[in-house]
Amino acid sequence: MEKLHNRQSHLADADPHSLAKVLALCRAELAVSESRNRVLFTDSPLALIVYDPLSWQVLAVNAACVDLFGYPETKWLAQPLPFAEAGEQGAALRSVAQGLAADPGRLTPPLRLRLAHRDAYVLEADARVRNYDFNGRAAQILILQDSSERRQAEEYLRLMATQHRQQLELSAHYDSLTGLPNRSLFAERARQGLFQCQLSASSMAVCYLDLDSFAALNATHGQTVCDHLLINTAECLRSSLRGGDTLIRVGSDEFALLVLGIKSEEEVLLILQDLQQRLAEPFISDSACVTVSVSIGVTIYPQDNADPETLLRHALQAMIQAKHRGSGDSVVFDPESDRRVRAKRESVDSVYAALARREFVLHYQPKVDLKLKRVVGAEALIRWRHPERGLLLPGAFLPAIEDDRVMIALGNWVIGEALAQMQRWHEQGLDLSLSVNITAQHLLAPDFLSGLRQLLLACSGPTTSRLEIEVLESSHIEDAAKVEQIIVACRELGVGFALDDFGTGYSSLAYLRRLSADTLKIDQSFVSRMLDDPSDLAIVSGVIGLAAAFQRRLVAEGVETIAQARRLLRLGCHLVQGYGIARPMPAEAIPAWVASWPDAAWLAIDEDDEPTGRC
């Protein structure tokens, strides 16, 4: 428009031809301006209302506004804007319009208006207000976008989403085949049951039921028959429920039952016995007659004081035990037994982890020859350098893992470490024999000899012939013939064999006759009391006599005093070990101790009496 004004100001100075060109250009620009105005206002898909912000009279409306409200253009023009007359909507619109008039550059917030249509229904519209130049007159324009259909669509989508969510929740929490709650609802129902038990000081049973041989039934009769069988099973179980009990399907042919308000284990077993009898009745369909049994595992709260998921897992464990016993059986979970099993498993895992972290170490207790007054060897004794509990003796961790294969791994480590230590001592000029303790389980393992050969090859040298394997005489050596074969094979490898704690078992003479062990070790319990107890002294004398008769080497354990050592020497046993000589010590302390033994006290042992046996 400014350009058009400038051109008009120069019309007087222009010649006729120039004037015609200017007029043509003005008409063209006016046509473009009118076309743009028609696109932006007249042909806009949004409802537009131009009004005077002072008088609120409507100056113009477009076709979209006429279509939106149903009123013709003549009903709008020169009339007050009806939306600004009264009410909260009017006040909000006036506030926005007044703020925009005071500050033309202000960004006005959107409004949501509820407006009346000519046909008396309510429209919902999103509204914006802008300043507007209406033919050179300052005005404002109200821009309206009908949101009724969109909101209806949104409401419909919300409704559909709600229904879909409800269907998902239903399918997530209930079994589609039987209509029973499924596993996802178990925890909630069980928590409610636990709370009820706490309030009433009663008990709750969690039962895990599994149809026996269901896979075979499915293969024989097909899915349709088995689906009907599952539905029938669910109905049978559901009809047996008492008030407050809950039946849940947890798997294809597995169900869980929460039985509340029970007073004893016997009461639960009677309920389950009745269920088993009901389920044992033949199921007859159009094409088959099927008889089923059910195996049941039970755990009882609060005797089994666990959370809902753990209770269900314990009931499952008991059900598996029932399956192993035979079809149609029931087993009650034993929490104390489970605690022992878990404690042992944790102990085994911790030992494996300690082996991986190299936390075990060997200490060595010297063996001495009282006659020759010299150190002849040592016994390797395992210790655990526990990162939290400090240095642990074998009694603190071995009993918890006995009869587990981790003892084999531990035994192999002991043998390998003892061989390596003998090699290190040999390089320092110290040659000592070493004895290591292993279990009967390790000795009888199928791969014992092959593993021993590998360990010996890894530490090949003159020290390998100084290794001796000790096994407790009181161990459960069930196959003495097999043990004898292993002893012979060990001897061929240059490895000796000793029966430890000899005299404590019930088959000492039988072992001595059937096992060609190189060495017998008198148990320390006899040695420690032999000076005060004639019975123990007789046992020690008897073992010494047996060793002489069978030509076996003899070592006395548990020597704590010089008096005990002197008596053993006079009885004919001159190889001894014990706290009176030396306590077990780290490998690095052995060379200095060997160099310092014997002291004056041990040199003064009376050796005038001739020994009565071979040691």
C-alpha cells in the first residue's frame, strides 16, 4: 500500500503513457492483495470473525464461520460479538482481547469455548485472538477451530483404549480356557491370605497340583479332549473350594490352591485326599474315557515363613518330590530340610568361588624321627584366608561341603599345591616328604588316577616320589577291593598311601588286612590320653604291635608333651607329629624351623630302652 501511495503522489508529474502503466500496476497489485485476502480470510477453512475491540461489533465473518454456526452472514454483521457478552467464557475472551489491544506484540494464550449452534446443540472450539487491519481500521480477529468431532474421536479412542486395557488385564490375570485366575494374580491372593492368617493366628496351605502323564494323554487323545479334561478338572477343583479358598491355574496342566483357616497338616492332607479321589473319577467325552491322577506338593504358612512366590516355589519342589515317589502322591514341604540344603549349596558355591579367587593356602605340620633326631616330612593342612572371617581352619568349612564334588576340586588343588611346594623347597635345598588328606569320595572318583598323573607330570622331578596320600580310616570305604587297586596304582606312580586316624573305625583289622597302605597313623585322641587312661595306652600299644606284625610304617599324631613322645619311643614308635613338636605353619616358616630342630629338650629324650616294634 505504501508503494501504491508513492506511485499516486507522483501521478501529477507523469506523462499520460506513464500514468497508464502506473494505474495498470496498481490494479494488478490490488487484485493480488484481494486474492490473498480471499485465500487468508474468505476461503480459510477456519471460522474467522473480525470485530471492533472497543464496541465488540462484528465487522466481518467468513464462510467457514457461517457453516460452523448455521447463521447467515447478515445475522452477524453490525451485531455485538455474542461470545463476549457474559459468563466465564466472555470474561476470558474480553481479558485476552484487552491485553492484546494494550500490547499488540503479546502472545495470547489459546481459549477453549463452548458455543451454541443455530440448531441448539453445543459446539466446542479452540480459539485464538489476533490484531487485524480491516481496511485501514484497527480491529481484532477471532480464529475458531471446531474441536467437537476431534474431541468425540478422542473420547471414542479413550473408551476403546479403556476397553482394550480391561481386556488385556482380564487376559493377563485370568486363564482363557478355564476362567480361573492365573499366576499373575497368585501373589495378590496369597498376600491377602497371609494378612488374614496374621490377623486370625491361623495357617494357610499353598498346594501345587499337577496332572500325571498329561503329555501322554495329549498325544493319545488330542488337544480338544485334553482341553475339555482341563476344564472338567478346574470345575471339579472349584466345586471343592471352601469359603475364602482360591484356585489358580499356573501352567498347562498345573493348578495352585490356597487353603485358608487350617488348623493342622492333617486337615490339609484330608482335603487333598478328597480332591484326589474326586479327580480319579473317569472323565467321559464324545470320543474318549480318561482317568487321571494328580501329584500334589504342599507347604504351610507360617511354618514355612516365606513370601508368596517362595511359598509357591516350595510347593512346586514338594510336588516334584511327589512325582518321583509315584503318580497320585502328596508331599509336604519341609522348611528345615530346605534350609539345610540351601545352606550346603551356599557353602559349596562359596568354596568354588574361593578356589577361583585363590583364597586357600596350605599350612604344614612337621613330622620328626625321635630316634634319628631329624625332620622327615610334614602334613599339608588346608586353611581358608576368608576375606571377612579371617583365617579359617578346616572344621569351619569342610563339614558343610562333605559328600559334594567340590571336595574333589579342593583335593586336587591341595595335591597340586603340595607338589609345587615340595619343588620350591627342593630348589632351596630342603627335601621333605609331604602327606595330603583327601576324602574317600575323591579317592574312588573315576578320574582320580588320571588327574593324579596329570598333577605329577606338571611337577615332574625328584620330589614327586615324596608324596603320600592320606585317607581317614573311619571314612566310608565301601569298596575295599577298588581302594586296594588304587593304592597299588599310586605306588606304581611313586606315591605312598596312609590310613589316617587309625583305630577310630569299626573295621581297623579288616582294612589293615585288605589294604596295603604304607603307613598307619595313630589317632591323636588315643595319644593325648594314653598316659592317664590305661585303655588308650593299650590301644596305642596294640596299634604299634599291629604295625610291626604287618610291617607298616607308623606315625603317632597329637603329641603334645615330651613325656608322651618318650613313652611312644619306648613302645616302639619313633615317627611323631603334634603341637608339642610344632603347630602347623606357613610354607615360608618351614626352612628356618627345620634348621632349628631339635632343641636341647628333644635331644635329651631317653633312648636306652630298645624299641619293641618297627616304625
